[in-house]
Amino acid sequence: MSLYQIRVEDMNNRVHFFEEYKGKVLLIVNTATECFFTPQYEELQALHDKFHERGFEVLDFPCNQFAKQAPGSVEDINKFCVEKFKTTFPRFQKINVNGKDESILYTYLKRHEKGLFNQSIKWNFTKFLVDQEGRVIRRYSPRVKPTKLAQDIEKLLQANNQ
């Protein structure tokens, strides 16, 4: 199976296949609105603003698995993110990232990352960087601020232009 065969539902219940992101650098993040790391939304938006025109996407997957820190509907979550952090990147339906009900997306990401084979997601705002070919390049812990990823994103975007 390839990343591009996976389908997800956006916040409006529209089905998307990852194939529509082929050729783009992706940052896939499990998020929460009531988490210590929630202010990272601001930095995620800054990355989106800086690199989007060059083929970069932040993909937001709210997750309520960790201390129930993503309460409410996806509409409530979206309203919070747009009003408080001015986010404009795609937001998807709430998902589970671990366990028997985990999203196939996260099963795929954990199986294909380098080094930490299939290790559980520990908390909200774990980030996966995916290259233009759908390969999982790196996983970042919630403690790594999104702005620290700019150099890695830049390298992937430059590699595509050579």
C-alpha cells in the first residue's frame, strides 16, 4: 500500500485521497485545542504561509485520545483554530492515532517512518514530514517546535527543484 491510496475525510465530511497531495511536501500533525502544545498552531500557520506556494501542506488531524484535549466537534475545533490562530491549512475529521480504532493513515505513518518502527504516538502535536513521493522522512516529537522544521522542509522543496 502507498500513502496515496489512503483516504481521509475533511472537516466537512468530504473524502480525500492522499493522491491529491502527490508531488507536495506534507507535514501531518495530530492536534488538540486544550493542550500545552496548542500554541504550536501559530507556528504551523507560519510554516504554511512561508512554504505553501512552493508545494507544502500542513494537514491537521484533531485527536482526542490524549487526556481528552480535543473536546467538541470538528466544527468547534475549526472555529477555535481560525479565530485564535488564524489557521488556513486543511483540517480533517477527528481521528485516533493509536489502538484498535487508529486511523489507517497513522498505521501507515508509524510503519514507514525511519528508525522508530511502529512506535506509538506519545502525545498531541507529533509531526510527520513526508516528501513529494509519499515517503515518511522524519517524525518529530511534540516538544519540537514547528519553526525548527523549516530547514528540513526547505531541503525537500529544493531537492524537488533540482
